[in-house]
Amino acid sequence: MAAFALAFLGINSLNRLTVQVPVHGGTYAEGVVGQPTYINPVIAASEADRDLVALLYASLYDLAEKIESEENGQAWKVRLKENAAWHDGQLVTSDDVIFTIEKIQDPESRSPLAAGWRGISAERVSEREIRFNLAAPYAFFEDNLRRLYPVPKHLFADIPLANWRLSLYNLEPVGSGPYRFTSSDTRRDGYITEYRLAANDAYANGRPYIDTFAFKFYSDEERLLQAFNLAQIDGVGGIEPSLLSRFRLRYQLLSLTAPRYYAVFWNGSVNPVLKDKNVRRALAQAVNKEELASAIFGGNAVVSYGPIPPTFDTFNAALAKDTSFSKEQAESLLENSGWKRDENGLRSKGSGASKAVIEFNLVVPQVPFLKETAEYLKTAWDAIGVKANVILLSPQDVASEVVRTRNYEALLYGNILSGNPDLFSFWHSSQRFSPGLNLALYENKTADKLIETIRQTGDQGLRVKDLETLQSLIVQDQPALFLYSPNYLYVATRALRGFELVSLVTPPDRFRGVERWYVKTARTFQ
């Protein structure tokens, strides 16, 4: 007993005199639904591609020692870190950066990044310095640098761009990121089951703590969940709230805010009834957005009131005070606007051939939380005499057939901002048609002018003031019913530490700071 007491006192003293610190070592495995095809920043096509790019390549922002704005934001100069190197040991230079941008801009690459680099030229200042020249000042250009992952010119320069998608470097990449490719497993039918990555000892931001990072690929969520519950993987990203109850092992839930919102976008050019602003206002008043967000996401979403998510510091907080749910007010607004209930209980106006009924088709991507949202909306609108016909389509068909052609009366869809309040792609009138993302086909000259000024001015005070005005203007025009901004959910074993993010822009951003993740610790004296 005395020996036990002494041992206990010794352990207790050790705990008081020491602290637990991260150490190098261990393995972490993440599960992903899908397959990698082009692990190449210029042509990455799938979510799996972009996830691996974020680990195997370093962004220009991370490779930069210094970033300077010149000429009121119309020119930017970047100086690379002296120790930035590719996984094969060669240094990252300005030639690699310029080469990457030229390939992104080349139409033959069909790069999904091309739109963000249109009208921008890059020139070599020295081996470690690049100057970017913009056609017009752009206040948010630093976000372009965060999204640019240079590729090694010495490996790709001699490959014709038409053959890039055939290159073995797309599946066995040589990057400059925190991890380097070591091996992969592929079934006889060609299905890739696993990628294994090793910590990059020469990473510009410091060697990662975790020695080995594995990616395991699954054909569906069912197999993914089973793998986690069998302790075959340690982390899963982008989880739907409805699936959380199916995780059997103890886990930690990391809920990250994201610059996105979901809304119903009205298209009055296809259904003239939706041109009536009072109809659109009544449809908004009939929806209890707080109840909707809580029912679907629990505490992992916030109500959205306008074109900028509430999580942004530039959000116009006054909008939240002006929005209220009231079925009675919605019905009263329709009644006073001449929309009376007909023999079928639907709101209508006129008679005979000129009779108009408030009925529309609502196109919805076949995603569980969006399907649940559509059912809630349909019930809320039924209560005020409005009929919504829900049309469920695959996300791929919605993107390629519906959004591209603007062939919808109403569309339940999401917008993802680039981490900054640049609303040009989503609300400027020049973006009403594909490839623009103005899904409400919104057109307002005052809004256009504000959007243009916001993205060009270097005056932060003026930008904030103009953003407040712009948000109020768009909300007053009612081009969409803004619903909610859900968080990005990441499930990990309780062994994972060092995950410091509280927000992200795109799913691969969860790996920002991955070099600080750790699963091994040791005690050291304070």
C-alpha cells in the first residue's frame, strides 16, 4: 500500500511539473467518397482531386515570404520563401508560378480556375519574385493567391497540354506541400482504394507532426460510415447532420463556419407570377427560417438574411431585425394584393383565360438536407394557398442542365463565396447567364455600380458602407428567399489534436494548418 501511495504521489508530481506537447509520429487515415483522377491543381476535377492537391501542393500564399499591393491594387508583387522546394528537391521559382498561370489561362487546359485569372498577367522580376498586373484594381486579389497551387515547370513543360490528362504525374504527383506521395493501391478493375502520403521534411511551413497520412476511397456513404465504425479510418469530412447518429465509435465533431448560403432563387422570366414582388415577399414571410435551420442542422447552421452570410464581419446586421416570420401577414399581403383563394384553396387573380394562380415548380438537387428543406417549404406555402411542385434532380443534372440554361421557375440552390464579400459573380447583371452565377437573373443598375466599386476600392471604410447599402438593396428587391448558412462538419477520432480551424471556404481548406495536426504526445518539464 505504501509503495502504491508513493507511486501515485510521483505520478501526480510529474503531471504538475510537466506539460503534454505534440511530437512527430503516427498515422492518420481519412475516408472519402469518390475517386482521384487528376491530382493536378490546374485541372483537378473531383472533390477527391482537390483534397489531395491541398495536401500534396502548397498554395502561392503559403509559399510567399512577402505579398505587396501596388498601384492601388492594380498590381501585386510576391516574393517566394528561400526554402520553398518541390518534393524532388528542386527549388520553387517564379518560373513555376508563371508557367502555372499560363496553363490555367490556356483554353486547351479547360481549367476550372480560368475565370479567376482572366485579364491577369504575371511577369518575372527575379528567380523568387513575381509581379501580377491586373486589368483593373481588385481589392480581394490575395484570395486568388490562396487558391493558386503552382505546378513544377521542370516536369510539365515538355508535356503537350493536350496530353496533361494522360500524365502519370496526375496520379503520382510531385508537389511542394506538407505531404508527398509514396504509394497507392488499385484493384484489378481500376478502382483506387488508398493513397499513402509521407510528411515532407522540407515543407516551407515546417514538417508536419503526423508521419503518414492515408486517404481511403469508398463508393458510397454507407461503406464510409462502416469503415469509421470499424476503426479503419480516423476522419470524415462534409458529413450531413442526419448521419451523425450513425457513428458508433466515440468521436469529436468539428463544426466550421463556411461562406455559403442556400436560397430559393426566383425566375420571373419563366413564371410571370413570380414577377410580383408582393408574392415573393409573402412567400418569404410564410417561412419560419429559425425553425427550419434548427430542424435540419441543429446548432450547426445560422439563418441567412441576405447575399452575405451572417458569419462575415461585413454582414449588415440590420437585415436580421427587419425579417420576421408571420403566416398571418403573408396571407394578408396576398389578400390585399388581389390574390384570393379559389375553389381549390389556391391563391389566384382574374378569371377565365386570364386567370393566374400562384403555382410554380421548385427544382431541388437530390441531396438529403435540400430535399428535407423543400418538403418544409412546400408545407409552409400550402398553408397560405400557394402550390409548389417539388422536382428532384441529381446534383449533376441540376448543374449541367438546369442552372446552365436557367430553365427553372424556382431553384433551391447554394452559393459559395470566396471568403470575401465580392458579389460580382452572383448578383451583377452581367452574370445573369451561364457561366455567370446570377441565379435570380437579378438586374439593378445601382447594385451593379456598388458591386463594381466594392471590388475595386482600397478604402475599407467606404467598402463596408457600400456593402451595407448593397445588401439592403438586394433584400428589398426580393430576388431570392435566403434561408440558411450551414456549417461544414468534420468527424474525427478523439486522438486527433491540433485542428485549429474555425472556418473554411471550400472543403479542401480543412487541411490548412495540417502540419500542426498531431496524434502523438510526450510530457516535458515546464
